[in-house]
Amino acid sequence: MAANFDHSILEKLGINKENSGVSTGKNWFDGKGDTYSSYTPVDGSLIASVRGASGEEYDIVMEKSAEAFKEWRTWPAPKRGEVVRQIGNEFRKYKDELGRLVSYEMGKSLQEGWGEVQEMIDICDFAVGQSRMLYGLTMTSERPNHRLFEQWHPLGPVGVISAFNFPVAVWAWNAMIAFVCGDTVVWKPSEKVPLCGIACQHIIQNVLERNGAPEGVSSLVVGDYKVGQLMTGDQRMPLVSATGSIPMGKKVGTAVASRLGRCILELGGNNAIIITESADLEMALPAIVFGAVGTCGQRCTSTRRLIIHESIYDKVKEQLRNAYGQLKIGNPLDEEMHVGPLIDKDAVKKYLAAIEEVKSSGGQFVVEGGVLEGEGYESGLYVKPCIAEVENEWEIVQEETFAPILYLIRYKDFEEAIAKHNGVKQGLSSAIMSTNMRETERFISATGSDCGIANINIGTSGAEIGGAFGGEKETGGGRESGSDAWKAYMRRQTNTVNYGNELPLAQGIKFVI
């Protein structure tokens, strides 16, 4: 099947055959770094090439970002929010085109591509409201005629390092909140999907210019780990938000911590759903399947493990076998397809290696995996979502494989289910399918799921922007998006005002001169 992509979309989004990947918003620079070729996983064809940033261009971008911060932080937060409101409207105008580019360059289904752009729109709406709610607190002072309170101030240039699987939404989660907080943003998108980053920069730069925002409020630096290292080691960048693997996150965290900077780390997940004997299986089934095969298993919130009560284990296994038999795998731009391709050949190798390790460990496949061949699968990146019966403690099960492999695990009693669920080093998303209130309440209690996200009767994948997103343990501990995640992008200041004519000291200390 031919890739059904209208290439005139690229021109609408400011993309040519050869592109600069370095921008301070108003200006684009002829990058002197490495050149990156963006190939679509849909059919393996070249979409366009991008000239990345060298150290010289990176330094220019950082200087502009730091300079822009001096003015941007003085704008009233609601005025910054008005700019973000207009950015959201621009994303609405380009939702179809940008969603199609996300699908074409990354390989996720068109529905998911549009959904990712909708996430960007949603976080803009959220950030606009947040711009009028950057609240501090007033506390009662122990000293007479004193007022004790705290307030929040802009932090500085914020670095955003995003991953290929969500090429636009995760940047927006960070950037739109950072903008209303008064920060400037330097974005390094994944070098696997640079065109999505270029498109977003083109979309928002018109909004920034017509509102008179200083050059450097939003900047782009395409590059690989070498550019990432420049960001993590840069004293001018007080906060780095990085999304990626656990090994990558450990390097970022170490580098930023060594200069006493701040990090927001969103790293790997090994997410499980507990299926209890009281579960509504009719409702559970689509949640399981979407969580396991959505984005071809390349979400940090993808469902990796299914922990099933022994009394219904065989029934669930058979239902899943039947459901997987109905999956349509192919061109993600075809709205009838459930599953698109993996991102690249390296991802396919890791998928096949994981399958072999499951087999060598003694695992039995309920649904076999493999690479699809023939017409429509010429890129070699289309794989079969598969299901294997395993033991939770196996090394391969303990690791996150970024591919559509679902592990089935039995349990006898609820304590065992919780122990198995928590018995991995990652702690991002989790879920339980149960109609037993005692089980569901226990699952979200302090002695239940140890993840940053714990759901009841929905799957592990598909978080809303209103809640803070992030995980515990080796997932990194960061929080993005909703709730009070905005506080990470600001610095807290405690203030004491003496409006009296005496100087009493705290704790009743007497000091006389």
C-alpha cells in the first residue's frame, strides 16, 4: 500500500527538502552541525533533511534565550497567557496537517496523531487559566506587625529534550506552562522526528512576532546527544526537562545535578494492569489491547504486563487471543488500521531480541510475534503485536521493551498481585480492573500501587492534561502538565514584611546594642 500523505502539507508547515534545525523564533540559522535525514517508517522513504546545531549555533540560541528572559519575565502573567491562548488557536488551525505529519514521521495511527495535537491545544487552554493562578500563600507571622508570605518568580531559560514517540505534545506540556510562568524555552526534539519540531516552531513564531515577544522566547536546536550534553552542562539553563530511557535520564540527572541545576525526568515505564476475579472483562478488554498495541507499544505508558487472577486467567488469555486476531496492521494514515510501524530498524532488532529472550527464559507465546513482509510492509518496520506467558521476576520482564509485547502473569491472592505489580524498578502508570471496592481502594492507597499514576477500571495509557503526569522510582520522579506541576518552572520566594516601628526577632531572641 502506498503512503497516503499529501506532501503539500509540508510546505504549509514551513518544511522543505532541506531545512535549518536551529531557530530563535524570529531567525533561522544555517546549522553547521550534523545533517539528519528524516525517513518515514510508513514506507521508508526520505521526507526531508535537517541541518542540526553545532556548539556555535547552540551558544547563539542560549544567548538569545537568556536575553529574552530578561524582558519576558516582566510581562504580566495574564499577558503571557494571552499569547499562549493565541498559540492554541494556531494549533487548532493546523490540527489536521500537524496530526498527519506526526503520523507520517513517527508512525503512530492518524487518530493518535490528531489526538497528540489535541493534547497541545488542551495544554494551551490549561496554561491560559494557569496564568491567572500562579498562587502563593500568606502565613501568620509569630512576630507582631509582620506579614509572612511566599510568591513565585520566573526561573529562566528552560531546556526541553523530547523523545520520538510524542514528537510534539510533550514539548507543549512543558513549553506552554513555562511560557505563562515567564520562562523562555529551548527545545531539542528527537533527531528521529525533527520535522515535527520545525513545524511547531514555524506555527508559533508568527504568534510571538505579532505580539511583540522578544526573540528567543521559543528556540529550537535539532541535534543528537552532543547537543543534549551542551544543555545539561549549561549553567545558564536552570531547568532541564528530559523524556527518554532510564539510562539517558541517569546521564541527564547526573550532569544537571553536578551543577546543582533542576531536572524534570520522564523515563521508562513497565506498566501493569491487575485483572481481578471480579473484573468487568467486557470493559477491560479494549483498555488492555489499546494500552498494549497503541503507538505500536512505543508509549512510556504502554501496558507491558497483565497480572491476572488464576480463576479467570484462561478466559482472559483466550479473549486476548481472539482480539489480537482482529487487529489491522498497516499504513497508519489509513484510519482503519489499529497498529502502525515501529520507529526504525534498531527498534525492530530490540523487539526480536526480546522475543528470543522470552523463549530462552521458558516463556510460551499465546500470540506469536514477527516482522511482516510483502506489499505495504516494504519498510521492514511493521511487526506483529504478541502475547507471552511469563514469570514476573525474569530479567526480560523486568526491563522495558519499547514494542508491542504483552506479558501474562498469574496471581493467587491480592497481596501477591500487589507485590508482583510493584516488583519492577519502574513506576510510571498502573491500573486495576475490579468491581470490588476494597481492592480498588487498596490499589490507590499508600500500600497499593507505587506508581505516579494509578487508575481504576481504565487502562494505563491515555493521561489527561489536567492531572500531573509522571512516575516514581527509576521513572524519574518528574511531573509535567496539570495540577501544580507549574511550580517546577518557577522559583519560590519567602517574604517577611515588617510594617511596625519595632524589630522583634523570631523565636523570641533578644539582641540589644
